[in-house]
Amino acid sequence: MNDFQLSDGSRVHLIGDPHLGKKFEEGVPQHRRGERETRQAALFAHELDTPADVIVMVGDLFDNPYVSDAVIVAAARAVLGAAERNDQTSYVMMAGNHDKPRNMTLVGAWHAFREMTQHRLANLHIVDRPRRLGALAFFPWEWDRRADAQVADLASAAGIEHAIGHWDLAVFDGKDDHLAPVAPLRKAFGDVGMWSGHFHRAGLFLDGAVQCTGSMEPYAHGEGDLYVTLTRAEALAATDLHDKVVRVLLAPGEELPEIDCLALTHKRVRDQEEEGVEITVSLDDFDFHRIVRERIHDRDPRVRGFIEERMQLNVSGSEEQR
């Protein structure tokens, strides 16, 4: 659960990465287009009305820096509406790596959202830089600063009980710029609780030091029970798939059946008897992100960053870290 209590009894609720503006189209039947987007917006609004003294959105409010104006306006209205209704609750909106362009000279969705919301209500806090609120320390994603360097901004703060960031939870491609700064946080604040968004599966990471919120809702197979993988026979026998994202494993000669579900995709599976192993073959095996990353690896960092951002590449190399 993404809830905890401070020593003064205050209740804190964390909202995992919402990724508003994400498009759900693959495998979605025409007559159900838009349902996921509607569900996502409704869940975000519900999370904002959670009974708590402090509600923190831990980053990646948006799926990318260039979502539509309609998505930005809807997000701003939802946040302002909740903060106005629940004026005794403090709301903290933290920037994540998907919210702002990697090229810091550009203006993205987060900038527009910030202009619409900041300084409007006393209980609403838009966090772009490390900041303290009572016993909580916040560390948003900053493209131009290392996570461990951020800690110095608040190192003199006393009484911090929990640090909340938008951090990497493993080293990717040898880069640790945004790795959760466990040692610096302990040195600055002692044995504090550490929480992070960014990774899409909830759980404990970095030897149990950091509790990950997971995303607001599952967005891919392996992230939650909204997504299911079944054999063809299992899919045909199931009676509760209407609101599931279904991936069907098809054996040689099998065809994808018609199933009443939210989205339907498939993988081809064939047995290689001579080696006694099972091989799964599908377009999912074509790792477009990996190929592009390899091709642009030696480019100027500014050019590489522009390509990665505009193509929305999974630059972390992880399926679940967005």
C-alpha cells in the first residue's frame, strides 16, 4: 500500500506514476477505443480524493512532454478541483522524467500544467526542485542534476522522516545519475523511509532500502492483473475477460480467437523438439528500442537525447521502467 503515517499522526498517500495522455490502441477493438483513457482519468481523480493529510503524486503525471492540450487542461482541473474540495489536505505534484523535455530549452506538458496550477491554492505544491514540506523531503527528476547531488539542497533540514523521489532503482548502461541516493539520504537524515515512483512494479528495491509505489495502474504485461497471458484454450474457456488486456499464446496452426476483452494481442509459440525447449516468436521479440539505442549510442549526447525523447524510446533498457 502507498500509505504511511508520520510521527505526528498525519496520513500520507502516494499516487504512483499516472502517465496521463498514454494512448491505448494496440489490440483494442474499435467500439472500445477510449475506455482505457477514460478509466485512467477517473482513477486519477479518485486517487486525488483519497482521505489523507498529504497526497503526493510521485512523478510522470504525463506519459510524455508533448501530450495534448486537452490532457493537460483535464489534469490541471482535476488537481485544482481536488485541492479546493479538500482544503485541509496538502497536495504535492512532483516532476518525473516523462514530464519535461530532455532538452531543457523546450517547453513541455509539465510547464503548461505548472503555469495553470501553481500559486492558485495554498495547499497545492508544484515541485520541480528538491523541497521540504514538514517531515517530508521531495526529490523530483531533474535532467541536469544527479540524484545524489540533490540531497545537498536539503541536507541541513532537521526532522525529515521520509524522502520521496522519482529515482532509478538499478544501474542501466553503467549510468547511475538518477539512482536512488540511499547512502547520501541516510547520511543527511538518518534512518528515514525512502519512496520512489518511476518503476512500474511496486515493491522493495536496493536491498530493501527503497519502497517503490509502482504505477497508478498497470500499463504492460507483468505489471498487474489487468494484463493476462493465456493459451488459446484457456482464453476460450475464460468467462471474465471483458475488462482484461489479453495476450494469447498461439501454437502452430492456431488462429487468434474472437474474445470479449479490453484489448487482444498474441504471441506465436512453437516447440523445438530436437532441443527440448519452447521458443516464442512474435513482433514483441523485435526490440526496436534496443536497435535504435545501439545505433545512436556514439552520437553527440544532445542529438541522442533529442532522438530518444521525440521517439519516446525506453532509454532505461527496462520494460517496466518508463
